Amino acid sequence: MTGARLDEIDRKILAELQADGRMTNVELARRVGISAPPCLRRVRALEETGFIRGYHADINARELGFEVQVFAMVRLVSQSERDLSAFEALARSWPLVRECHMLNGEIDFILKCTAPDLPSFQRFLTESLTAAPNVASVKTSLVIRCAKDEPGVPFDVVEDRVAALG
């Protein structure tokens, strides 16, 4: 189901919850202009159909002592589906890997890694990542600072697309 199949109220619900997943159903209903019972039914339907995958706290990694963020570009020896799936499973098992995306082009995967310090990341890099089966090469880039970190969907673009279709 695409964003175009959702009505305007469903899209407003998603935008409001993306901005603040902790608001009460009563507040959400007020913001989207409907009463609380149908709002709750809509939220549950959005959860059941997979539009809402979960609710998460935005944790400040630095406050917990995670000072290092690194992007690792991984090239594999073989790109067979079996080998790609095996690497994905391995990446899911590594706690320092927070995101894993398969790419097209020269790089097969990009990993977003978070570590408490450089020695911790270096141990992961040398003992786990570069030592993993089927890994041909790894290039890393240390994050100096983050200019933007905005998860989710740009709902203004969703609304523009719906208007263009409609």
C-alpha cells in the first residue's frame, strides 16, 4: 500500500507520530481533527498494516559514552544471493553495526557503526569485519560531525505527491 492510498487523516496521524511518538491518543486526535476512539482505531490499523513499525526513544549515544561513529564501505568477494544473505546475517549480529545497507556499484554494503572509542572500533574492524568470510576489502570514514540526522519520511513530499496524483 502506498502513501497515496492513505487518506489525509491517516497521513496526518503518521506525520504527528513520527514527530512525537509519545503523545497521548487524545492529543493526537485533537491535532488531526477527529475524536479519540476513531483515532485509536486508525493508529491500530496503521500498526497492523505495517505503516507503523514501532516506537523508539531517540538516545544520545555520546551521553552513554559512544564517542565514535564510522561508516564502513564493504566489498565482498562473491555477490551470490547466498553470500549476500550470509553477510547480512553476520552484520545483524554485530552490536557496533547500527545500520547495514546493500548498495549497487563498487561497494556492496555500507555499515554505520557506533563505538565508545577508536580502539574499540579498531578491534571490531580487525577482529570481526575484515576477518569475516567473503570480505574482500573495507574502507572506513570517521564521522567528524553530523549536520543532519532526521529519521523517517518527509511528509511534505508525501503530500506533494498525493496532490500531484489527485
